[in-house]
Amino acid sequence: MKEIDYDNIVLDEEEQWIEDHLEEFEPAPAWMHDALREAASKPPIIEYSSKPNKKVITLRLIEKDIKALKAKASEEGLPYQTMITSIIHKYLTGALVDINEARKIIKV
């Protein structure tokens, strides 16, 4: 197993923000730890097959959003339509996390 060189890790903007504000975080309540442990032990099953149970839809999006979505999908190494499917599925199953909501637990 490869060792991680923690001194030379390059953080993205969001990761750097978190590191810069670590002292502002408050411990989560015990019930939340338990809920997160349980959720982590049973991750949602996400199927991305081209088999039946999929239906073609038409979706109108703002061109700027499409370009941003394609760029994000490319960064993740995914086709953009797969990313859209993933985002919708995560939202509907409660697995999509809003970073702004998560930041509300940070002491400001």
C-alpha cells in the first residue's frame, strides 16, 4: 500500500476552505455520528446500466449551466448525462449534500 505524503497534498478550493476553518467546527452531536455510521454501512445502490427501467426525457437547461455541468463531469471522468442521472438519484435518495447546509454547523 502506498504511503500518503501529507506535506505535499494539493487541496482544491473547498478543501482549503475547510482546512483554513477547522478551528471553527463544532463536534457533531452523538446522534449524528450514529446516523452517519449507519448510512455509511449501507450506502445506496446506484445502478447505471443501459438496461430497461430507463426512460428518455427532454430537459431544457441554461446553456451556461450545461457548459459548467460538462466541465464538472469531465473533471470527474464521467459523461455529463451520467452525472445528471447521479445528481438526481442522490437528491431523491437523500445522499446529495449541500455544502452550504453543511457549513451551517460551523461556528462562525
